[in-house]
Amino acid sequence: MRITLIRPNLGDYRSSDAMPPLAMGILAARAADHEIVFCDEKAETVPVGDTPDLVAMSVETYTAHRAYAIADGYRSRGVPVVMGGYHPTFLPDEALEHADAVVIGDAEGAWERLLADLEAGRLQQKYAGGNDAPLTEYRIDRSIYQGKNYAPVELVQWGRGCRFSCDFCSIHSFYGTSLRTRPLDGLIAEIEALPAGRLLFFVDDNLFGRKSDLLALLDALTPLKRRWSCQISIDVARDEALLDRMAAAGCSFVLIGFESLNPESLKQMHKAWNNVSGSYGRVVRALHARNIGIYGTFVFGYDADTKESIERTVDFALESRLEIANFNPLTPTPGSALYDRLASEQRLLSPKWWLDPNYRYGDAIFEPRGMHARELTEGVFEARRRFYSWRAIGRRVLGAETSFSPFRAGLTTVANVISRREIYKKQYRLLGM
């Protein structure tokens, strides 16, 4: 069969921050007996008039509107469409209005059964993946990424799942309490085959699952002398020796969800444990002292948040000289406890905001208690503009501490320029257009 794999964008346009999606490489590796064509709408246009034997799409809530439009076009030409990912997992019946089948959960196993059923003419509507199956058979085909305009970063995955259950996050709903890691020998072999000199990024939702696992990973990474980055929970910073081990193993950047400076907001989002490592300022200093850059994320809209909360948070991010930061309006997505709570309280301005033709990227999706929805929308956008002003970018790069390495300075500069560009490109953009 000829299979077209598609990653839809928010709309029909190209992004400057596109990175290769591992999910597509995993699907390609598990369909090696078929002819595979991969289209990433973040980097290229969807082919006009394409008529493969099957289209498979990975769908997020923000890309659902666009994904459905693409799928409808293929199905009008008689091409069957299958969808997977977080959004179809949580809303399979909605996805089936635009697809012939959905994969619920991880693709491994379910994807192979689906392909066999399609060839036999008995395609089912729903296929359940094993979200607790061991990752011993993990494999990926990176050849499908060749020739695409991606950032020079190599994505790798060691494990899946997160030990925390934050109110706004759907990871716990997807994976439950399962924490799985790949055998280290396979991971290291994959890394050794990647181009030398490129930054690695672990896409794991939280690289700090179990301390014993993280220590084993650091031991395996250290001899490779590769620079790498990851998403990791803030509690890693309460162990100074562990931070030393991370730095020695090549850790150059970490993405940490600070989320809020307000203890009441942290409590409401089930993330009060964010303070176990001491003050945020101490965490930043501990990482910077080891020449580890920080991508800090913050979210606004909980009941204790106000316009002043947003301003104070931006002040902290600027004064701390976080290399990169993301300021987001609290966004209830299907599968999260937050979505269910706001829906039960009838506070959602548009229950299916991802399909609302009037919803624009960055809009508040519910009415907060501490400010008006409009104030949340405008306050977050202003936070992004302040942090990514040319003056603020210059201060972070040129006015940083003396330990700021040339590599970190260069990466920070490029990341800030790209982030600034994407902010202005996406803000207030209609989804799907």
C-alpha cells in the first residue's frame, strides 16, 4: 500500500520552529513493508490531489480543525483516513466524523493491526494501543525527515508518562500511572547514529521519573559528550549532586514548568510540590551556576490570578534572565481535569473551542474569577511582547553572567528570534484557516 503520513499545522501555513515529529517516524518504522510518504504541514504544503491507499494523521487539539478539513478532502476522493494522537484518543467519536478509523492511545501494536485489517478489507473504527506495554520494541525511521526545513535539533525519546497529575495536563489521563523507559542500549545506539554536534532534545514529558533511572541514563550519556536538553520537573533542583551529574553528562537546557508565583494557584493546579526545591530564584541560580539554560513556562487564569499576577511573573522572568519563557492563558483541553471542572461549572465560553470558527489563537477560553477573559487574553499577549522585545532579548544574551557559554548564548539568541517571530505569526490566528 501507499500511505501518506500527515502532521497538520494550526492552519495552512509554514512555521519557523518545526522539529521532526517522532510519532510519524514510529509509524513509518512499523509500516516498513509499505510505501511511505510523509508531509509535515509545519514545513511544507499538503499535496493537492494526493490519492494514496491510506492517510494517517497525528492530531492535537489545536490542530484538530485543520486536520478535519484535510481529512474531509481526502475522503471526498475516496481515500480512507485514520487519526491518532491525544485529541482522537479523548474524543474518538468526534474524530470519526472525519475519519474512517481512530487509534486510541499509543500506536504500537494497534497500527499494525489496523494496516492488516485494511488490507483484508475489514477495517474497524477503533483500535486501542497498549499504553502500558513495554518499550522494548521501540524503533523509528528517520529517513522520512530528510529534505525538510527543520531546526537543527535531534529529538529522542527515552520514556513515556509522568508521575504527577497536574490539573491542566492530559498526560495522566493518557498514560495513567504508567512510567516506562526504553532499554538504554537501544537508546544509546540511536543517539550514536545521530549527527554529531547537534543538540539533542528528550521529548519525554518528564525526564525525572525515578531517580535510579535518571542516574542510569546520565551514566550512559556522559561518555558520549553530547549536548542535550529535556523537559524535567523542578524537584530535580533540590538535589545538588544530581544537578552536577546532569551538567557533567552534557545537559545544556531544561524546560521547567514554573507555572505560577502564586501559592494558591499552584495548589489549585495540584502543583504545590513546585516549592520543594526552595524559591524559584534559587532554582534558577543553581542551574545557571552549572551553565544550564532554562526554558520556563507559566500559565495564567486560575482563581487567584489577576492582571498584576501576570506583570509580576514577567518581571521575575526578566530579572532572573530566563533564556526562554512561554506565557500561556490557561487552556482547558479534552482529557484534562481542568476541562471537566470548568465544563461542570459552565464557565467555558465555547465548549468545543477548537472547532469554533470565531476562536483565535491566544483567546481566553473561559471566564476567570480574578479578571475578565479579555484581560487574560491581552495580559498574556503583553507578557509575551515584553519578554521577547528586542531590548529584553539583548539583555538576556549580552547582559548575562560571565559563565554564559558561547553555545548557550548562540542557542538563546536563535531561540528568542524564532519565538518572537512565531508569537506574532500565531497570535489571534483563526484555527484551521
